[in-house]
Amino acid sequence: MSPNHMSASEEAETDYLALLDRSRIPVHVGCVMDGNGRWAEKRGLPRTEGHGAGEAALMDTAFGALDAGLKWLTVFAFSTENWHRPVEEVRYLMHFNESLLTRHRDELHEAGVRINFSGRRDWRVPRRVARRMEEATELTKDNTRMTLTFAFNYGGRAEIVDAVRKLVESGVPADRINEKAISRYLYHPEAPDPDLVIRTSGEMRISNFLLWEIAYSELVFTDVLWPDFRRDDLYRAIYEYQGRHRRYGKVGPT
Ligand code: IPE
Ligand code: IPE
Ligand code: MG
């Protein structure tokens, strides 16, 4: 939704941050960073170049989120299904995520960002990558300005399965299993549910992202391919979010 049905060029020049109601900034935004491969293919480049170009988008979005006052930003970096991609691409993505962390953790730390990970730490995640993840988590664990969570080797169904497993292991009787109990065993029970989930690249699906947590999230889809996404695209999505009426199944205000 654009203000007053603007033309595309007017829209491109709109300062969406200035239009935002600062008292209603979403607390938690999730991002399905999609379209890297297509971005590269359009330029005749290998798909992996698209992942590389996604780094600038991620950093600009993270710092833009800080400027807007977001408290939680969760980005989908690698899904439990992405292991089915060609081995070279998987290898590239593992190394890429490791090097991205190493190169950016200090500036994120200085900016007051707490870095978190969500997903399975199974044997397929190389040891070196897991170690970098632990280091970044440890380094930034006391930061409070914003939590940036990388959903890495993450699947929404796997998360629910893992939660139920832990619940059963803890010996909770069946009649004590309720939504609150399951929520307590998710990867990050302390994180509030996302208010807004953005997916880039024009695909209108969730692809196993935060299934439990997005029950009442607002969804914004954009045709922008992830490597082209910048903070202004985030602000535009938040602007759209602020025009929505969240009813949670109730009867809303007229
Ligand atoms: C998203 O971009 C990044 C990951 C899934 C790791 P894609 O690689 O899915 O790009 P498209 O969807 O093929 O264009
Ligand atoms: C979702 O994108 C996963 C990530 C962004 C990491 P995909 O590209 O894997 O999703 P599909 O295959 O289009 O559903
Ligand atoms: Mg994709």
C-alpha cells in the first residue's frame, strides 16, 4: 500500500521512515531473504554471487532496523530443506555464513546487537561454522539494543518436533500439554512472536519459516530480490504493516 496511490518514481523517493508512526514500530520482524539465485542469474553470474550480494542487503537492513527502533530481527539464512541444493552451493553457503559472521560481528557488537541462532546444530553444520556461531553469541550476549537471530539450519516443523520431544522427555503429562508448554520449549522462548514477516523475491509462501510463531503475524511480500533489498524497503514494509488491522480472531474496531 502506498500513500495516496503514488507513482512508482514518487514512491521510490518517499522517505518511509519519516512516515512511520514511531509509537507503533513492530517489536519483532522476520525476513525470508529470498531471490539471491535469480538476482545472479539475471546478471549471468553463478547463483553463489547472489548470496554474496545478499550481504550488503542484510547489513543495511540490520542497521536500518536499529535506526527504526526494532528490538528483534530474525532472518532466514539456511533452511533444513536447503541441504538438498547442489553440494557446491551448500558448501559456499556454509563458508559464506561463517565469514560474514567473522567480518561483521564486531560492528554489530559495537552497535549493541545481540547475535543469536535458531535451528538444529546437527552434524552437517561444519565444526568451524558452529564455533563461529558460538563465539558471536558469547561476544554479544549482554547486548540489549536489538537481537539479530539467524535462522540457520532452521525448519519450523523441526522446531516444533524438537519442542515436543523435549516436552515428552521432561515427563510432562498429556493433560499439561498446552500452547504455553510447547512455546516454552521452542528454540527461543524468550523471543516475542514476530509482528511482521517480510518475504522478498515475489514468492508468496512461508517455506517452513517460524511456523508456530507466525500464527498472527502480518505478512508483507515484495518483488524486490533480496540482494536489492535495503532499509527503505524495510521501512516501506513497516508502513504497510502499520496500515493493517490486527484482530486476533476478535471483532475489530470499525
Ligand atoms: C535465498 O535465495 C537464499 C537461500 C535460500 C540460502 P535463493 O538461493 O533461494 O534464491 P532463488 O530463490 O533461487 O532466486
Ligand atoms: C527459504 O527460501 C529459505 C531461505 C530464505 C533461507 P527457499 O528459496 O529455500 O524457499 P523455496 O524453495 O522457494 O520455497
Ligand atoms: Mg529461493
